[in-house]
Amino acid sequence: MFHRILRSAAAAALFVVTAGFIASPAVAQTDQQKLLAASETSLSNFMRDPEMKWLQQNFGRAKAVLISPEIVKAGFIFGGSGGRAALFARDAKSGQWLGPTFYNMATASVGFQAGVSVSETITLVMTDKGFNSLLATSVKLGGDASVAAGPVGAGAKSDVVADLIAFSRAKGVYGGLNLDGTVVTAADDWNQAFYGKKVLPPDILVRGDVKNAQADKLRGEIAKAAAKK
């Protein structure tokens, strides 16, 4: 009798636990949330990297920042590369950071050094021309806006002049990615999914019509990076 009661109690407890898991499923991250989390990691990597002194010291000069935590090369030496990116922009009046707007990045040029297949990038948007070009539906870097590789190294003090200045890291290899010729296109489907309605880059980055609290943490980290001297 006692054993039957014990088995019944155990079965009831198992039912309660199982029901609890069924009633409270884990909330899966969306693709946009995953990209933002990866972008936060990339930002931290760049801001702690002693080889990225120029980036760290000039981050505060940027009008916007484009973060791509993973650019993948499609072939070896020759072939295209591509990935997703998130753009944040500083509001000229309030100084607050707006965004993100999500983008697709693709290039058919020889973009990687041999042996480098994946790279993370941060691109500082230094001019109004560079920022305005990214507000369009599509922009070709190096054509519609000039892009240059950022100085790398503890002693880098070069005064780079370009609309966009790109930094890349890939398994200890610096400057392995060349963004010249890269086509950056607004990911309308991702932006609509993230904000719950159809929006264009100016709606997000200029007018500030929409916001999503899921990006608050990364926006805060960007603001901290921009405030460093």
C-alpha cells in the first residue's frame, strides 16, 4: 500500500514538473536578437583589443557605427562574401544613439586575405555623406561613399580621411577584409520584424519614429564607447 502511494505521489510530481515545462516554454531568440547579442560581443572585442587604439580613440567622432559580427567568405581567395549588420546613429540634437537599422552586406570582390574565412567588422561613419548614403535603399561602398581600412596597431596615429573607416578582426588577423565594393542593402524584412511595422532607415535613424527596448543594452554600450577619450 505504501509503495503504491509513493508511486502515485512520484507520478503526480512528475506530471506537475512536466506540465510546468509545457506551460512555460523557453522563449527563443529572434534572428535580430541574436545579431544584436553577437554585435555586443564584437563591440566588446574591439574596445578591449590593444591593436584597436585608433578605433577606441576616435569612436566618439563617428556620426554612426555599422557593426557586423560575422562576414563570411563564400570561396577561397576568389569569390564573394557577405553577412548581416546593424547600424546605429547619433542624433545630432540630443546626442543619443538611435537604431538599429539592419542591413545585408555582400561583395563579389576579393575581400579576404588567403586563409581568412570569417571576419567581424566595425565601420565608423565619419561624414554626413557617408551617413546619408546608408539611408538609401542600397549603397556601394567605395562608389557612393568612400571607405578606407582603419589604422591598426598600438602606435597607429594615421589621420585617415574617408566617409567610412572599417576595422576587421579574424582569428588574430587584422585588416583581412576589404569592404571596397561591398553593397550594403537595407534588410526591410528584418527591420519590419524587429519594429512590428514597415519602416525605412530614415524613420529609425533620423526621425526616431520607432524604438525597440531589445536594443537598449547595445545602444548603451555604444554610448559608453563614444564617451571614452
